[in-house]
Amino acid sequence: MTSNTGITMDWIKNAKVSPFTTIFLKDGDKILTVKRSSKKQLHPNKWSVFGGKVEPGENILNSAKREFLEETGLTLKKLTLKGTFTRMILNTGYINVIHIFLAQGYTGEVLKESDEGQIMWRYIKEFLNDSETVDHLKYYLFQLLDENSDFYTGIEIKNDIENLAYNDNREHFNGRKINNVPYGK
């Protein structure tokens, strides 16, 4: 069986599935962001947030805490799992499963220098409207920041150049109510 994207059963069987974490630290109408170093293999010179690969023997919560501390110098007080995003990258044979966290509260001081790049608090709307922001963050950031939002689940199929297909769970919750408020309002 082959789809018009070129995904076959063999492609899926041979793909490398990798778990990742992504952490959004919100403070008022800003989030902590990073302009990724030009030396980074993934998303060089792009605006992003923090996270990375889950290491062997680690669970996703400990991975998120570790990655955030390593990349920012901050210890997070509270982490809430808000969703998952699966990205199938056809030309590389990777399936990245990203566990998305919203952080509240922290201790410590932001690193003055980081191997990740330039760390900066940015207004959420400015971050989302920046053409240099990593593309997939724009799929789910607003939903994650809504305290009454449903758990986000999304999937994207892409190659190096373009997004070939995207879908998420909005239709699953369409017409249902959250705290007596229609979904999406």
C-alpha cells in the first residue's frame, strides 16, 4: 500500500522513531525563546523554544526538565504535558514524536551564553508572526497557552522543502464543551 506522499509499509517499518520534548515557559504575554545558533544542525538561525531528544533510560518529564536546565540554566517548578506532535520527514526516514509541555514558574538565572543560541523573552504574537520562527510551533502554540484547551494531538508529513499534509484533533472536539464554553471560542 502506497499513499500519494510515498509512505509505504516498508517506509514506516524502516523509519527511525525518535521521542523529543518541547517546553514553553510563559510569563504574562511573553515566552522564553532562543534564536538558534548557525552551527545547529536542526533549524539553524531560526527562533524556537527549548527541548530535545529523550535519552535512554529517561522518561519524558525528566527529559524536559533536563533539557530546559541545560539549555537555559533555569529549573522549572511546574510542567504540564499539553500535547504531542508527530512529524514524519519522508526524505530522511525520521518520525519525530514531540511531547509538548507548558512550564509555569522557575528558579535560577537565564544563561548569559548558550550553545543553543541567543536566549530572549519575546511577546507571543511577535514570536508567532516572525517568519524565522520554526514552522511547526505555529500549529499548536495558541492552543497550548489556553488554560481551558484540550490536549493537542497533531501530525505532519513533510519533506525538506514543504509540508505535504497536516491534521490535528480539533475535529475530534468540535461541538463539545469545555467548562460550558464551546471548543475554539
